[in-house]
Amino acid sequence: MADDLLNQLKKQGTDLRNWTSRAMSGVKSKLWADGSEYEVDGGVRQCERKKPARKAKCTKPVA
């Protein structure tokens, strides 16, 4: 019984995540990923995302 309830909760969580992802994709395609409407709907604006840092080159010679 408890296992059934746990499985139902997991499935509902997965369904909600999928629905949210699809809704955000729809907003992004309609309004732009950098628009304030996208942010209002729960997305992170493209200009506010953290830029990836470059990895430093190894300065020590390999012996």
C-alpha cells in the first residue's frame, strides 16, 4: 500500500515536471527566452544566466 502511494507520487511529480517543461518551451517560442514575460512565468532570462568559465591551461610540464 505504501509502495503504491510512493509510486503514484513519483509519477505525479514526473508528469508535473514534463508539463512545466512543455509550458516553458511554449512561452520561450512565443515570446523569446530573454523577455520579461519568460521571467514572469518562472524562467531564467538568457542574459541573466551564468556564463561558462574557461578552464585554465596547465602551466606545469608533464614529467
